[in-house]
Amino acid sequence: MTQDGFSVILVLATSHAVRAEKVLAQVDVPCKLIPVPRHLSSNCGVCVRVRRPDRKAAVQALNAAQIEMEGVHDA
Amino acid sequence: MAKIVDARGLPCPQPVIMTRNALQECAAVTTQVAHEPSQQHVARMAARSGCTVQAEKLDDGIYLHIAREGTPLEHTVPQPVGAAGEGPLVLTIPDESMGRGEPELGQILVRGFFHTLGEIEPLPGTIIFFNSGVRLVVEGSPVLEDLLSLCDKGIEILACGTCLDYFGLKERIAVGEVSNMYTIAETLLRAGRVVSL
């Protein structure tokens, strides 16, 4: 699957990624847990991929839920 | 003159067995089946046996006109042990999660696996889902999007019909084909390499 038009949000731990997915579902932001792309590195092997137009809403929702992010990258 | 095999209404895998037996005796066989799944199973077996298949839909069932070319079919698996190696790569998925232990983690891993499969090589020729693995090919599967994408790339996806039936999911299959143990066993034995998740 192409990753054009997506942003990936890196988090600190797998459990955070799982929680992030639930938070984003609550605010109707479609997302997908995917392995961290090879060109990025993270403490956690899983990251959250959202559509690029949803990036801002996703980051806001995760901030509000106090899920610490390691970085956000356009993929 | 084609030998007629009336397999309408017979449960899987009877139509396949009857057709296979008829092809041992006769170079041309017409098998009547009632439903498309039976049609698929018989047609696939025939095609893999080097036969040509033409399907005709009539009011009283589906007629499969099968013609064998060359020598009679061999009764049993002809491959000696160790002769494989040139067949396709086959991936088997026996579970809905990846690895033993924590189910939630296993789900995350299996989702990551199928996402990654769409981005790497070599791709398998066939993916076979059985036991609780069939939960991944039905509506609501967390990997459905990835599987549909793999399907679009020409990867054959087979789901164990017995397993779908056991879990009451036969009507909810959303990607791939309902398969039977004959096809699954043949696919495994003809594989160049089998990788099990």
C-alpha cells in the first residue's frame, strides 16, 4: 500500500500506540497502526498512521489525551 | 462422448472427488454442480491437473465441460519427497494473531505484518488462512484493507471452508475464496516453499 498522503505519529511505547488508536477512534479520525517505517527510528516499533489532512486533529486529540509523541512525520 | 458426473447437491469435496475419479477413466467429463463454490473447486482441480474447463450455466445447474489432454491423471501425489523447490511461495496463517502470549499484542503484530507484506518482496503466490486465521478474511477484519490490496496484486487467498463454517463466518468472507482441504493440501505439497506465520 502506498503511503502517499499520510502522516505517521511516533509514540514512546506499544501501549501508547494502542491507546492512541482508541483515542483517535473516539474523535472519528481514521488511523492505522503500522510498523515504524525503516527510514525513521523510534523507541517503539509501532506507530500511528493518519491521513495527512487529519494530522492536526490527530495531534490535538493525542495531546488532549496526554499521549506523548516522539515525532510526527509526513510519509 | 463425455462422461457425465451429476454432483448437484453433494457436499464439498464430493464433486471434486467424483470428477477426479471420472477423469481417471475418461478424457472428457461433464460435471454438473449446483453452486458456484463447487464450480470453483472442481474447475481449480481440473485446471491444476492440466485440463481445460468450460462452464455453462443452465436452469438445472452449472455444467463444467472438462477435457483432459495427454496422459491419464495419476492417482496419488506423484512428487517424490524433496522434489519440490520450484513451486510458488505459500504463506500459511493458522491464527488470527501473531505469536503466542498476549492476544492484544498478537493482533498488533499481525496487522503490522500484513501492512508490511504489501511493501516488501518476495510476495507469496498464495496465502492460506485456517483455524482462527480465517477471522482475518471476513468483514470487520483488522487486515481486510491490506488483504484486498494483496489480492489486487494477484496473490491467491484461500480460506479454509471448514474453519469458516466452524466459526459461523462462511457468509461473511470478504476477501479470497472459500477453499477445501484438497486444494489446501495440494497447494502446500506443490509449493516451492511454505512459510507459516
